Amino acid sequence: MRQFYTVVLERMQSYRGDFQTEPYETAWAGEAMFFVRVHEMTGTGTRLRSRVQVSVDGIEWLDEGTSFPAISEAGSHFVRVSHFGGWLRLANVLEGNDGAVQLTIQLALKE
């Protein structure tokens, strides 16, 4: 039987500006999916750009190459990741004039 685990990295958090999720140790997993649920987005021209980052030690981070298409309205979104080091996180850039976002970010892992 395959191991499966889902972790909530951010729950109903509000942000203005750039942020990163808490890192999560994923060395045991062979597959990962990040889910971003935007509950509310305000401001003019607001866009959220999220990209997957990997780390061997949870301290130094590198872009993995997977990113979400630019998110400009409330809704649910996901990306799949299949090759990664010992740790994963999302790096997020919030663009726009006086932009703010409230969101939940989850990471689903499978052996």
C-alpha cells in the first residue's frame, strides 16, 4: 500500500507582498502536488505568481522549474512535482497596485 499525506502549509492567511510557505521535509515521497485556494483577492491588477522551490537541507533554496500560471481571481489551483530534493516550499510574488490575497496552501505527498 502506498503512503499518502496532506499538510496545510497556510490556512486562510492574508498577505500583501512577497512571501514563502513554511518548508516541508519530503525526502520519503516520490510525488507531490501543491494546491492553492485563493479565498479573496483585492487591489487593482493583482496577480499571484507562485513557483516551487527545492532544498537539500531546508535552508538554501533553488527554483525547481514548476510554477503556477499567474492567478488573478479567487479559485482553486494546483501543480504537480515529481523530482525534488529533501524539502519543498512555494515562493510567492504578489503583483499589482495595493494588492492583497487571502489563501490556503496545501501540499499532498505520495510515496
